[in-house]
Amino acid sequence: MSRQILLTLSAGMLVAVFLLANPTWAQKKKDTSALTDKVNQLMDLSAKRPVIKLNGNKFRDFVKSAPRNYSIIVMFTALSASRQCAICKQASDEYHLVANSYRYSQFYSNKLFFAMVDFDEGPDVFQTMKLNTAPVFMHFPAKGKPKKADNMDIQRTGFSSEAVAKWIGERTEMNIRVFRPPNYTGTVALLMLFSLVGGLLYLRRNNLEFLYNKTAWSLIALFFVFAMISGQMWNHIRGPPFVQKTQSGGVSYIHGSSQGQFVLETYFVMVIYGLIVCGMIMLTEAGDSKGDVGKRRILAVVGLALVAFFFSLVLSIFRSKAGGYPYSFLIK
């Protein structure tokens, strides 16, 4: 009996000596346990909703505090209407689309999580991160502090779900394929258009001379050309924002890079192209017509002014987007 007691005491002393001699082992075991708890909590939260909502305490626990063996993408936003963030809702929808695509992809694991901090729920987080604008997308890597490239440059790339997924792939090597839900708006609109045209043709089936109207077909062709060269198809494919709020609180109507554009910007460009064409038509009419000399002279002057001014304007817009482009005309 005494021998068993001596063996037990000896084993206990050896364990105590081992722990005293290796305090890092105990700390490592504690960190491993804490990390497992954090990952399990994040997995539970992610199972309920792909984008985890964080307040100040949760941000410090899951994002800033060690240990951490996972990457986390955080969107800092201000969704309340009182904050007057015109693009935050659209950016949030695109962000949720990426998170949903990742949640149901084959790459889903406990190595990457998506989170969101709203200003009204975590103003202290914005103060800690020194943020005075929204939305902001940041990547917090598993090891080390975020670098400059871990802050997504939405001024250059935009915040479409495809752009966010590409940026995440660059930072985490996790290639997320975005799956957009089907949108039947275009199909329904096309069917309605065909129905309307078919109805008009049926009602005027006895008088179809308007189909041979060259002016009408010319206008339709011009409108189609203006829509295509101004970037409407690019808008349809990439889904850029209508405008974008700047860091100073203003509104940007022209994208600062040749790799992107805003919807309103394409409308501006389409109108400018239309005015340039009007000027060219006036110049052509002034040269070809045989009417009053004074009217022809006015047409020529107005047409030349339209072409010169708006060509200079569109060249200036291109110059502001393409850094280093050296040429300009009337407007710099």
C-alpha cells in the first residue's frame, strides 16, 4: 500500500516538475483550447448566417485577439438610413452574395470567415481602426497584421461581388466562384417589348409604310451604337455602382481608373457622344445644303463648336482615367 502511495507521489512530483520546467507547454495547451472554442463559435455563427455580425466585443475577441489560425474578411459599413450612405446597401448585397457563394462551395472550411461591423453597432471599432468612411473591406490574415493590400481599393476596382471574390482570392488563395440568383427582369421586359411591337404591327397591318422610314431606323441604330460604345453592356455584365461616395464625404461621378466606371458616368459619355454626332451632322448639312448662306454659316459654327467642345470634354474624361495620357485639346 505504501509502495503505491510512493509511486503516486512520485508521479505527481514528476508532473509538477515538468510543468514548472515547461510553462510554455501549459500556455500552449491553454491557447489551443481557446482557439478551438473560437473556431467552434465562428462555425456555429457562420452556419446560421454566412456573414457574421460583430460588435465591439466580438470584433476584439474573434478578429484582433490571439490565438487565431483563420483568415477573416470584415466589411465595415453604415446601413442605417440616418447615416446617408448611398452605396452601403448595394455593397452589402454584393458582399453577402460572395459569402453565400463561399458558404455553399466545395472550399468552405474553418480557415476563412466573413463578418460585418455596422457603425451603429460598433462605433468603437471604427475609432480603433481609424475609419471615417464606409464601406470598407479588410482582410485580417491568420498570421501577422493586415498589410496595405489587405484593404480593398474599391475606388479602383469597385465593389461588385466578382471584384470582391477576386480580391479575396489574391489575399487568401481561396478562389470563390460567385453564383448570382437568376434575374428574370430582362427576360420579362424583352417579352413585353416583343408583345408591344407585335401588337402595334397587328393594329397597323394594313399600313406598314413606317417600317421603311430611313430616319426612324437611323435613330434606332444611333441609339444602339451610343449605348454600346458608352459601356452599357459592361454595366450589365459587371454591375457597377450608380455613383460612389468619396472618403471626404462627397460623391464621385467619374471612376478614377480606366479599369472601372460608374453607371451615371456612362450616361454622361453617351450624351457627349450624341452631341458630337449632332455637331458632325450640322457640319455636313452646312456643307451639302443649298439653302440660305447665313443659315449654313450658323449651322457650321454651331456644329464646329459642339464637336470641338464635347470632343475636348470626352478627351479630358479619358485623360483623368488613364494616368499618364499626355494629350488634351481645349479642356485639361
